[in-house]
Amino acid sequence: MEILDIQKEISGQSPLVFPISVSAKKSMSNNTILGALKRLGYHKRMTGHGFRALAMTTIKEKLGYRHEVVDRQLAHVSRSKIDQAYDRAQFLEERKVMMQDWADFIDRQAMIE
């Protein structure tokens, strides 16, 4: 939470954690993420969507969470107009627990290395 509080000071009153510098209402582009990964030495080894796929798979397989809960956390929108109209479940309480479990899992992996 401390890191998010610091980021909120940087991003101001934006509803986004990482808005672009010219508009607090728009999120950073995929190219921004790819550029950061390149500077970190992960060029052509990882992508922003790769991290999302890694999280989806690992949270489902290793932590046992349902697809729907992980899907909402990744802000996926159903392709079906009917599902979009009727299924507004957010699973917020389950997602809070899931994200803490995910953070704990990442910490455990860092200790193994």
C-alpha cells in the first residue's frame, strides 16, 4: 500500500495507477511497457501481455482461483453482449484475498531463487 500511496502522489488525482503524462484519464500504452522491459533487459523475452498470461495461468493452476475471478482482476470484458448486459459481478472480496495470495506467492518464489 505504501508503494501505491507514493504512486498516487506522482499521478495526482488520476483514477489510474499509471496514467500517461499528458492525460490523467488515459493509461500508458503497450509501447511504454515494452520500452521499460527493454531497458530492464527483457527485450523479446517478455511482454506486458506475457505478464498477464503468466498471472492468469499461475493464479488458476498454483493458487486454485476460478477463471472468472482472475478474469475480472485482469479487467477482461466478455465478448458476448448478453453477458456484458447481465453479468456485472466484480468478485471484489475474493479478488482482494487473491491478490494478497499472489503477492505471497511471488515473495516465496523470490526466496527460492
